Amino acid sequence: MPSVFEMKVSKVYPLLVAKAERKGRTKKEVDEIIEWLTGYDMKHVDQEMSYAQFFENAPAYNPRADLIKGSVCGIKVESIKDPLMKKIRQLDKLVDELSKGKPMEKILR
């Protein structure tokens, strides 16, 4: 199985959307979170780039991302040392918050 870094955006993105939609949230909200965090408009993203490239080439990574705190898969986001993994987990955390019903204005710090 490929690492999350090697996975294509076309594989990961639908999983993020499905997670939100299972809890009654929308693809539009997931797209808004992604744009806030990375600067990407998902309508114009190369879906075949790797997830690592997606974060490494983010047009405008949000400087407020360091305000994203809490656990994803039992690991504190703020304690992750690898910068790329930290960015991946920051997005995971925001989608988790969306799925748990947190209002968008609180998610987008």
C-alpha cells in the first residue's frame, strides 16, 4: 500500500468529502476548508498529483494553520515534527471538526 505522501489527490480528496457528507456536511464546505488552508480552488487542482506535491506546492498555505490544535488518530497535531505530515494532519483535523458539526466560522480560525 502506498504511503499517504504517494497517494494521488484523486484518491484522498473524495475520502475527505465522503467523511463530511456522511455527517450531513457538504463538498462545498470541504472545498472552502481546503482553500482556506492551502489556497487551492479544488476546481482547478491537478487531481493526479501526489498528496505530498499537493501540500508542497500549495499556492498560499495559511499562516494561521498553527492555530489548529487537537488530536487526529490519537496524535496531537501541534506535536508532529515532520512539516509535511503536520500539514496533512491539519487538513484532517479541520475535516474532523466539520464532520463533528463545528460551525465554519470556528473551523476557519
